[in-house]
Amino acid sequence: MSADPLQPQKCSDLLAALAAPERLRVVRLLAEKPHNVTEITKALGIAPLNVSHHLTVLKAANLIHGAKRGRFVIYSLVEGVLAQVEQAGQPCEAINLGCCCVTLPKAPGD
């Protein structure tokens, strides 16, 4: 970790952006493939207004980005955010925050 005094604050901000279970579910879904708000709403059973709020928080933390395609915005993880790591000898996915890696919880049924 760098000696930059802002680094701990940046790491704290990133962890705060991931602190809501719904945001972790959104990140897990976007790890599979890019989605628009309607697809995220249907896949996770979260109200569109709440999905939009969670996407705004994740976007502000620079964990995701959106690209306009026609009338939809397609959201995906920022390149380099998702990392493959080993946990207990098994490969799994983790979110690389630069200061640490957060292992993604397994989706139900995995």
C-alpha cells in the first residue's frame, strides 16, 4: 500500500460502497455479464428506484460504469475490478480495490 495519506480514505470509501448486501448482489450479477437496470431489477427482485440508487453508489466509487446503447444504459464492472484469487485452495472471484481484495460471496446454488 502506498504512503499516500489519501489511500486509507479511498479504501474506506470503496469498502463503504460495497457495504450493502444489494450492492454486492449487483456486483456479482455484473461479474457474469453487463446488464441494464431492467435486467438487474428482474434478476435480483429489487425495485428499479433502489437498483438505480445502488448503481449510482457503485458508479461513484468507480467500481462500475455505464454505456448508453439505444434507450438503455448497460452497466458493467470497471476493467480490472474483478480478480481471480485462491481461497482455501479453490479459485474464486474477488473485487480488487487496490488496497485489498474482497472475495465475492458465492451465489445461492453455487
